[in-house]
Amino acid sequence: MHVGYVYILVNTSMPGLVKVGKTRGTASERARGLYTTGVPEPFEVAFELISEEYERLESEIHSALVECRVNPHREFFKCSVDKAIEVLKDLHAKHQAPEESLFYTLHRELKDSHTKNAAVLRLFSHLTTHQDSLDEMLPLLVYVVESQDWHDKDYAKEEAIEWLKKTQDPIAIQALCRYEKRDPQHIALQITEEKTDKGVSEKGIMADLLTWLRSRVRFFL
């Protein structure tokens, strides 16, 4: 997709009017090109905006300012410069993609052979400093465990497995079951043993966890 400009021009010989158009060049170049023998004063650039959506933006601002349009066959509008700029900015904001979250950035990078090794390190680093995001990042950890083509396969998988063992989420336990080819209850017991604190009955924790697992048996079908 090509990039272009949507511009707003003014001319001292045309008070109260603004020219709103698009160009593949710069707005300044377009303004100079409009200064012909039939125009007493040169145009000045009041505002310009670069975008891949420049053609759509021009069409939309023309529609938004249709009541101000002097001639349907010309790009001149009888409105203030501030109003034209405000409308263009608002339209542009609607086409701006929301800032990509870290999850989606890592998800995209993990699936790219050129970026996935750096991405997996970023994932582990992020979890180390933001352990409260573990639940959010679970699908990425599962992907790391189940992916087959890591350059540093053992490290990536082993580290991801350790993070999965820190949660009792069904998604994590299911992934561990698939990876280690074990019964879900066996994995749950292993996790429980590793998480048992001093003074807490290991038997009681395991019983509670098995009850929890049975109530979520649908996750293992």
C-alpha cells in the first residue's frame, strides 16, 4: 500500500476558504504546484497528515465537510482552518490501529522464525518481573512447549514447563499432560508436591487438587 498526504491549504487571497486534498508528494510541493498565473497569492500549508489511508481520509473529510463545500467539483470549503484540522485528526484517529499489547507482539514474533528466539527470551524476562501476568501469557507458554523447531529447544521448553508448573490452570495442566504423556492427575500431584509449603498437609493439598481436577474433567477430553 502506498503512503500519501492529506493536506489543508490556505490562501490569503481566498479568506474564509480552505483547500483539502491529497497527494503522493508533499503538501508543500502540491501548494507550489497550485500557484499558477490564475492565482494571485501562493498557497500555504496549514496542516498535513501522512497515512497509508490517505485516499480514504480525503474522501471521508470531504464527506464530513460536505455542507461547507463551495463547489462539488472543487476541493474548497468555507470553514475555519481549525475546524478542518480537527475533523481530519478525528478521522485519522479512527483508522489508527490500537497499540499492540505485549501478548500479541510476542505471539506474532514467536511464530516468526527470525524473531522467535529473541521473543521467547523476552517472554521469560517479562514473566520474571511481572509474575502477575502469568495467566495472560499461558497460551504463549503452551505454544513454546508444543513447538518443535527451537534452536535452543531444551532451554526454551524446560523454562516454559517450569512456568506452567507455577499455575493450576487447566490449560497449563493439559499442556503438561500432552508434553509428558502422563495422566492429568499424575501431573497435578507432581505440581502439588513441588508447591507444598512447610506446615501444610501434602495429602490435604493433593486431595483438594484432585477434587478440583475432577470438576474440570472436560478440559482433558
